[in-house]
Amino acid sequence: MTAFVLGNGVSRRGLDLDFIQSRGIVYGCNALYRDFTPDVLVATDRAMAQEIESTGYAQQHRFFTRRPAANSGAQVVPRAWYGYSSGPVALALAAGAGHSPIYLIGFDLGADHQGLFNNVYAGTQNYKPENSGPTFTGNWLRQIQRIVRDHDHQSFVRVQGDTTARVPEFDHLGNLAAMPRDQFLTWLNTAKERPCPPTSA
């Protein structure tokens, strides 16, 4: 079954997340819950996790974090990915559940058009100010590569928008393809069935 893993890079702005959810299982992370309820939510940052738990979200929805608060309903991140960042953990959970293809959306892994912090929640609670520099992505890159390699029988597709950084390290992953955002939107609005992975990067 198809899965969509939502990062919070600005390239995912304007997407109809409810429509995407009608096409497969949606995994997301951190403040996504403020605007949309994915099938699975992840937050490894303690302050972000506490914000989510304080709302009672985890009592009603699947939520993973490293150290769940007592009686919050949150689940512990599996040991294999315990030290990973939120987005990679969401990706790992989707891969571990056997989904294929898995679409990565909003995994920009770089700066925005102004060379600044690339996140749709910049300037809000538990996030850096909008005028901050971009976040270091080296750990995310390594973690994503490991997940994709460890699940080489599954297909991954990274949806690329205007602010999605090119990652040369991904070129060597045979089961990770790239799809321009406009092509993804065309499929999303016209396909009668769940998506098949593209034949080339």
C-alpha cells in the first residue's frame, strides 16, 4: 500500500493533504498536527513532543516520541531508529510497515529561496525564527540513506519542489527516485489508482 511521508519544508505548501490522505497512509512530524491529522505523527524533539502531548492528541491518534509522558497515549520510537530525527523516524516507520511506494514530500533538506530556515512553521512555538539560517541536514541525509538501503525491496520517491535541495548522495540509491512536484500533482489529480513509482530518477 502507498504511503506518503510529510516533512515540513516549504515545498509542501499548498498541497491538499486530505486528498493525499485519500490515496494512502500519511506519516508526518512535529507541528503538522496543528493543521492536519496524519495517520501517524512523530516528534523526537522533547519540547515539541511535550506540546503535542499537552493537547491530548496522543490519546486519540498514533504518536511516537522518544520519552512518552506517563498516560499520554504516546508510543516509544522503536529501538532501531531511537536516535533518528523526526522526519527520518516517520520514514522508517512507513518503511518498517512494508509500504511501497513511499513518497517523501517536503523533505527539502536545504535552505529556502532566501537562504534561510526552510520550514512552514518557522517563527512559531518550538521553531527557530523565520530569519534564522538553515538547519544542518547531514544527520538527516545519513539516516534517510540508511533507511532506503535497509529496505531495498521497497520503492521510495522524493517529490521535488522549488526549494528542494539536490542531494548527490541520493543518486546512488537505486530504489529512491525523484519526481517533480508538478508531475506529482498531475498524477494526484488524474490517477484512478494508487501511484506506481517512476521508472527513473
